[in-house]
Amino acid sequence: MLALAGERDIAPREFNLPATSDWRKLVMVFNSLEFDKVRLYAGVWGGQGGQFWIDDWTLEEVGPVNVLRRPGTPVTVRSADGATTHLEGKDYAPLRDPELNPYRVDREAMPLKVVPGGRIAEGDRLRVNWHHSMLIHDSQVTLCMGEPAVYEIFDHEMKLLAERLRPRRMMLNMDEVRMGGTCLACRGRPMGVLLGECITRATQIVRRHMPGAAVYVWSDMLDPNHNAHGGYYLVKGDFTGSWEHAPKDLIISVWGGAPRKESLRFFADRGFQTLVACYYDADDLKETQAWMAAARPLPKVRGFMYTPWTKKYGLLPAFGDLLVCEWPPDRLESSTCGTWGQQVKFGPRRYKLAPPPPRTLH
Ligand SMILES: [Zn+2]
């Protein structure tokens, strides 16, 4: 299913359905935002064989589901003419969703309950404004980088991490920032600046609890050749220039699809150290070799990360062997493998690399 406003996909959503199954009910939410026309599609794109049916397709305006309640996302209830703003708790009962769950939208909207003795009379027409979560593709939910509580939570987590594990390297899992610029905590902020500040604050918090820790970050949101641009998913604003607001001592984990020669060059030209995050569950290491070739002429390449999305570690020994053949060991500060922030360091200058113990990889 697809909801397009102009060329903009306003509800990027995927459903992972089995090839053969009984009827399934699929439900998705879109917010028409500032648009007055939306085109809706249902179908299969790129299908090559088989049969499927779509039936009982319905479209309905929904009330408050997954209502967000934080300082940047107030609920407002006004009279239809806008003249009266009603008070939560006095005129209407608090609109809090006890079943808040961004992964579930297939349920009844909450009723707005009128408080007896308040100013809302039977038959009054109201205008109710609220913010709600959106699920992107099949799992992505974005936080707001402008909301102060984010940094309090992060600080608490880093404190615990320092107490229990004290890692020397940290990967900030800040990639694919699909939403932003739409609530009161972030609206109107230049998104590139906001993102740079968010990464800077996160880095400062990491170092406050773990002085001297090396901080890595995924490259895409800092890379104009990848996701650092305008018109990105449901973001209102433009990530262009984000790289100018990120700390210069970050190590950029360059990733994404085919070997990204221009991305590696982009970060090298700006003096960043890079970690090349390559592989992505391929059946061979041809693309990994191409990544290595692209990185070869560049300075400050700190290492290569075996990067699977699906715990496919079969080519890890060959990856290590390839790395040792292709790259003189003294050019690398570290060779790592891992997925989504999990990293395992290989011993230096070993020419036959055994896979690390499985415990560390699951
Ligand atoms: Zn926000």
C-alpha cells in the first residue's frame, strides 16, 4: 500500500507477508499533513509470479490512536470556531493512550471524555489536535532529537554502561532518521544543525562517563551522497550540512549498498577517520573487495567491519584473510566485525583469523 502526496510518500510502510497464506488483514495509518490531495495505491511492485487478492479495502478517518504525550506534543481541544481552548482535566478527561504502541494501529481510537461541570456542552463541535507515532517500513520508529528528556535517558544509559561494561569503543546507532521537524520541540530547527547537535551531545555524554572512548557513528545522515539531504521520508526540513555540526573526532562508519567511493572520499576530504562497514550478507566478497579498493588511496581509514544484517557469519574468516592480503596490517588501527554496534576486535597481525567465540556474536 502506498500513500503519495505529489511525489512524496507520506506513509512508507512494508508488510512482510509469507509467500503462501490465508487472508490477512493489513492496516496502516497515514497523516495527510499539509496536503489536500493524496493518492492511494494497493498492489505488488516487482512481483514476478503467483496470485494474490485484495478485498474489502476501506479508508476511514481515525481519532486519537497512539497519542504522544511529551512536552513537544501537546493535545489541544478547542471549540469549533477556535475561540475557546478547553482545559485538560477540567473540561475533558486527560487524553492518554494506555495502549500506546507504535507497532499497533489496528484498534479503536480513544474517546474524548467530557468532564461534568466543565465548559463543553452536549452537542458542541470541537477541534482536537494531537501528535501520533508513525511506523516506517516494518520496524522503524523515530525519536525527537529536540526533546530534552532524550538526553537524560541517554545519560542514564551511558552511566549504566560505564558501570557494567565500560567499552572503549561506542557506536552511535544514529542512522536513517526518518522523521523530525514536526513537533514543538524541533519544529523550525534546521535539521542538519539539530542532528549535529544531537550527535555532539551524545558524544559528550559518552565521554563524560567513559573518558577517552572512541565514538563511531553510521555515515548516512552525515553524507550528502546518501541520506543527508532534503525531502527525506517524513522529515520536515533538510539534513544538508549536518556533517559540519558533528564532532571532528568521530569515526564515521561508512555504509550502504554498493561500494561508496564518493562517500569515502567525502569524509576523507573533511578530515574524518573512517571505518568501512561492508559485506551485507552477500554470497561472496566481491563487493567487499571493491570497498577495499575504493578505500585504498584514502587517509585515516581505521578499519573494516564485517557488517551482516542477518547474522550471516559464514564468510567472516575469509573476510579476515582478504583484509590481511589486501591491506598491510600497519595501515589499520583495528579490524573489527560486528553488527549494529556489536564489535569484536581481532588480534593484531594474525594471518589466519579464527572466528571469534560465538557467544559474542549473538
Ligand atoms: Zn520533534
